[in-house]
Amino acid sequence: MITDVPGVRAGHWTGTNTGVTVVLFPEGSVGSCEVRGGAPATRETALLEPGRTVARVDAVVLTGGSAFGLAAADGVMRALAEHGRGFATRGGPVPIVPTAAIYDLVGSGNAPPGPEEGRTALADAARRPDDVPFPTGRVGAGAGATIGKWRGGEHAAPGGLGSASARDGDVVVGAVAVVNAVGDVIGDDGRVLAGSTAPPDAPGFPAVEPFEHTTLVVVATNAVLTKGECRLLAESAHHGMVRAIHPSHTRHDGDVAFAVATCEAPIEGGEGAHFDRLRVFATEVTAEAVRSAVA
């Protein structure tokens, strides 16, 4: 699980075919992201570009509700600020909470999550005991997710939320994926693990509705990384999406990958993974998290 990364906590609020998932990071964490889908619903992603001023990340919010659901981050920000978390300003701390949403408005009855749901998911993350597993499946932001829509929405199959991790010496890499993809989930051999229920000879993209298909990934590691290296890790997470979803990164997807480092375990010259090996792990755990979402 992503919570195998020391200091990283995660929790959910789950509603009717929608939800919110919050990944909470220890202070001093650094992050970046990469957006490859053609129709993202995001917040604070520009700030995560390597050339921008702020490097810290306090939490990442994954949510349903399309762009309306981005309001869930308001509750997370307020709660973190109440505990003194955030980038210091003269007016008080401003928590850095990048957010991305999937489209699930049809299944949820156009009832997107809001600030209170975000606050509830954060509280679930903060108070979850270490010996209680992080729930996966049709929970949190994955509650209303569907996949396999590229041969027609009427042939869609349930998606969900998955997580995975790997270790190399002292370094741990974990990922959580919310899989609401237009494509099918596939194995390394190309075999469809879950996806469209259409006949095999049905044409692809007969009349796919736009802006309704997205995979969101958060990769976390305890390695000591720069903001620029986190960006490269996010790029590798997208490679994992491509390995596990076909087709992916279409103009109808809002695919986003975040990468956050808690900066506790040295990698170069220390006992742990070489950075490029770390990128391989990011690809692999992302693919495994995607596949576990529909297992």
C-alpha cells in the first residue's frame, strides 16, 4: 500500500457512487506532477512545476465530482491550517494541497463531494491506526469509477481504487491509483484483466462521451529527492498507466500523476535505490496499483 511509505497516511470519505481520498504527508515533503490527459480537472498543479517557488506538499486530494469536486480540497486546507500546517505567510499558514478529480456525476446523481467530505477523508487518514489496512476497491475517490468505455459507455465495467508498494533497501515507493479510465485494464502480457463487455469485434470509440474518463495516481517515496526529480518520478508513473491501461492518455482522459518524496532516505551514496531504479519502481507500483483497483 502507499501507506507502507513511512510517515504517509491515507483515508477516504465514501458516498453514493462518489467519494474523496486524501493522502497526507509529513512536514518537509516535496512534490511535483505531470498531466498527460487531454481533459484534466485539477487544482494547484501549476505550482508543482519544477520552476515554481514552492516545493512542499502537505496533502494530495483525489476526488469524484468532476471540477465541482475540487471544492473538497477547501475542507482539507482549512483543517490543516487549523493545525498550523502550510506555507508560512504573514496571514497565516497556507497548506499546499494539490487536487485532481474524476468524472462520476452521472452515477452520483450530480452530488459532488465538498469541503466537509474532504475534511472527513483527511480525518480518516490522520486517525487510521498503523495496523488497520488502507481500504481499496470501490471506496473513496474510486467509488463511482468505471472502465472500458472506449467501445461504448453501455459496455463499461466497474473501476475503483488500488494501491501497491515496493522496497529497495531503506527506500520504499508506494502508489495509489483511482481508475476511471476510458480503456481496459491489461496485464503485462496484454491480456484484458477487466474492461469493456462489448463483443471483441466491436469498433473502438463509436461515440464516446467527452470529458468523462480519468486515471489519477499518487506516487510516494521516503527517498531524498528534489522537486525536479519528483517530476521525473511522476513521468514514470504515467509509464505505469500505459502498461496497465489500453488505450490511455486520450483527449477524453484527465490523467494526472503526482509524485511526493518525504525526503528521509538518501539514495545516491547511501543504502537504497539508484534514482533511475527508483523510477522503474514507480512505473511498476503504478501498474500494480491500477490492476489492483479492479482485482
